[in-house]
Amino acid sequence: FPVTIRQYKKTIGEVLQQTYYISYEQRYFQWTRDEYVLPVLNELYTKFTNDAQEWMGQIIILQLDQQQQIWDAQHRTTVCILILINIAYSMPNENLRDKILNHISKLYDEDDINHIDNQGQELLEQYGWKRVPNLRSEYLFDLKALGDLLNEKPIEKTESKIPGAYQVIAEFLKGKSVDDEKDFYKYILTKLFCDMIS
């Protein structure tokens, strides 16, 4: 059968509002402080301070088993999510915090539970979360680490490198003003672009 490949230019803000899965065919999260996390963060922040658009590269999505699976760019996507979680929880305004988190997760709402898919509802019950991440890895240590950070739960000892990346980002943003962090989150959502291929 012929395969149709579609390519779209999208902002990261548009991308992150969808639910994506990382299968066992992909790597678990492997980026560390000096290899990728800090260099990518420095590059993003420099572009932000210069008010320059940034192209994040390609995000390749495959539709498999009724799931949108990320087959390229899961690390860059995860770092963007970790930046937004960091910024959200440094905001003194709860409404703004929720607005940021709503870009990268779905919040349990007993009046509108249907907006969370069945797997999402199972994860909320299993881990005691109020929010389920829009990026879900089949590597449970990565899934749980990301979900626990999203829900401000204590991070248990884990194989996942996601908490380490989160800490690097927290240290980088430490000392930045609330206004700078607000502007940085808006930059990530609106001026950071990618080519989404599906």
C-alpha cells in the first residue's frame, strides 16, 4: 500500500498539547547534564534573550495501534517539558501555573473525566497523580519519574535520568526573575518551531 508522509511546521506549544507515546523500540531518556541537557538549554536561552526564533528539528510521529508514537526527538521534547514544569512551579500565580501545565498534561476533573483517555485514567489511579503527562514512555521508570515531577511528588530512587535533567534545568533557572521565566515559557511555546513528520 502507498504510504502518505505529511510534514507540518508547528510550534512546540502546538505539539506538546497532544498525547504521544515512546515505545520500547526507542531508547529510554539518556541525556545527561554535560551531554546535551545543558548545551541545549544554553542555546535555547541565548536565542530567547536575542528574541530569535529557534528550529528544534524534526519530530517524527508514527500512528501505531491507535497511538501517536514519537520515533525521533523524544529527548528534545522531554527537555522542553521539563523546562515548562520547572517554570510552572516557580510561578506564584496558581492560575498561570495551571495554564502552563495544561500545555503538557491533562488534569483530573471529576466533572469532565472523559477528556482523559483510559490509559491516562489508569495511571492517575495507579500512581495517585492529579495530572497525567502528555508524553508517556513504555519505560515505566521514565514514565513515573516524569509524572511524579509533574505532580510535585517526591522522587524515589530510580533508573531514570529524567530527575537529573530536571535538576540541571532547576539550577540553570535559579535566580532568574519571575518575569524572565514567564517570557521564557512563552518563547518556548510560540517561537520554538519544529517540522512534524507523520
